[in-house]
Amino acid sequence: MTHSANLPSRFMAADLRQLDADKIGQAAEVGPGELDLLFAGPPCQGFSMMGARVVWDERNNLFREVLRVASGLRPRAVVVENVPGLLTLAGGAYLRAILQGLGQAGYVASCAELLAAQYGAPQMRWRLVVVAWRDDLGIPPGYGFPAPTHGDRGIGDLVSNRTVTTNDMRGFVTAYEAISDLPAVCAGSMVDRYTGRPVTPYQERMREGLGDELWNHYAARLSKANLARIAALKPGQDWRDLPFELLPPGMQRALRKDHTRRYRRMTWDGTPRAVITRFRDPKTGEYTHPEQDRTITIREAARLQGFPDRFVFHGDRSSQYEQVGNAVPVQLAGAVADELLRCLDGRPGPQLHEPFRRRPVPALGVHGEILDTLVLV
């Protein structure tokens, strides 16, 4: 319902495993070779560093359905986005299978880790992006990856699960710029009207075209114990700063170097961490509001994902948390789409060069392409 309510166009809600390329092409009113772009985001839970990373998770093989549809539709470009954990799961076998599968389907493919904050999203969220061009277009590997628009670092300079300094983040959108205009709300409550004006350009863009109405500004209900814990924390502090008696029993035995983001309170001048589906729970990460004793609301999380306030999330609350947490940041997706269009129009940006220089991936070449010496698994 969220999709149809916000994006009123032709939409198919179906299991891709039950659809053939002809049916999809008929719905889109295109024949083989006429589609410009197939953009796919197979479920990432089996690959994610946040999850159990189970090799035999059946969702890990859904990328083969994308390859099947791509072979039938023959779009000019194929984009597959996923989590950086895809680089290492099963020794990189799944990534190799995707890249080589695209090659066997007649595409020139390459990949890179892109950081959403470098494209204007107020969030330190990395995504692994595969861009593949149909080989008759003559576009070499490494094109289709947009140059960062925020900060002064390039693609590959900032790496997930590695230290990113304050200097590295200069120019990124901060929590203050993103959500400071939204009204105060108590845990377990919702506010449906703005009480102040936007104070930053980002907030103005988020509220464009709206009056005083506000949707999805709901803060999760928290236990008394969790309310006491987050009330004891200042901005930037986490579970290690809590009095021992306030720690959950399981964390009273934890090492100080572990779980460094649990119960962390956000800072106004920092760029927030990646939003996940469990952002209602303070123990899952840095999801406590910089000033108020609650976790961030659904609307605040949507702002961090780049959704304008006019984009309303439907369904029950659990579904809304999942929709927001599973989304690709809007600014990142938009930047990739714009760069793909430029390439198709003959106006490409720079070609990727050693996107994995800080964390080399043996299977990949200098433009993020698969090396010819490897065998499909």
C-alpha cells in the first residue's frame, strides 16, 4: 500500500520466482532489449554483517532470479544493490556468481561500495552496488558510479567497519540539519503537526509542499528500565557510560570493547549511523534522540533515509519500521540513476579506479570488474 499511495504508477506485487520476463515486459509495455534499466535489491539479511550471515539462507540465491529476468528482458543496464557483506560471504562466492552470471548473460559488470553520506543522505550507510551494461552498448566496466557530492573523499576512500574521522565527515549532513525541526514527542506517543519552521536547507526540502500536517512521527514505547538507561546518557555516550546497576544482566559481563554502539545517544553535530529495521530498540545501536529520552521516530528515521515528509508509510507499526529500515537511501539511489542516465546519453562521469584499494578484493580488477581467471561457482 505504501508504494501505490506514494508512487501512483503501474505496480506488480508478486514473488519474482513466479514471474517470467515476458509477463514483466508486458506490464512495463516493453519488448526484449527496450527497457533502459532493471534495478534489483535482493534480500540482504543472509549477507549482512548485522545478521547471522548463514551461507545456506535460501534468500542468498534470489540473485539468480534477477539474472534470469535480466536474460529475458535484456535491459540496457542492470543494477544490483546489496550490503557490503556480499563481498566476503562464502569467500566472495556469491559476488563472483553475480558478476560472472551477468557476464554470461551478455553484460559488462563492475561493483563498488558507495557511502550514502557522500551523496547527501544524513546517514553513514554503505551499499555494495553492481552496475552492468549490455555488451552491445560498448560501455567499459567502471562507468555508472556517481562521483560523491558531499565531503572531499572519493569512492573507496571511506570503508565500512573502518575508522572514519571527523575530518573525513566534513561536509556530510548532520543529525541537526536533518531532524532538529521535528516536534518533541514522548516514547509511546505520536505527534501529527509541526510546531516550528524548518531551519536548514535539508529540512526545507523534506517539508516542501506541506502545511502543518506531519505523518509517521511516532516514537516506540520503551520499558522503564530502558527509559532509565537512556536518561542517564549524554550525547555520544553508550552502554559503557551507564552505571553498572543499570546495565542489562547480559551486558554486565560484556567486554568494554564489545557492542560499542549499543544504547548510544546520537549527537546533533554528527552524521547518524546506518538505520536498520530495529531502530525502535536502543540496545541495537545509535538510535536514541540527541536530547529527548526516546529512540528516533519513524519519521526521523525516514528523514535519515532521505524520504521527504510527504512520503507516508502505511501498514501497522512493525511494517513501517521494516519499510524504513530496509530502504535504500533516496539520495544514493537518485545519484546512481542520474549517472546511469548520463551514461546512456553519452555523457558519462569518471570511470571507477581501484574502488577497493583500502580493502583489496582478490577477485576484482582495477575498475571493480571480475577477473577473467575465476570460475563461476
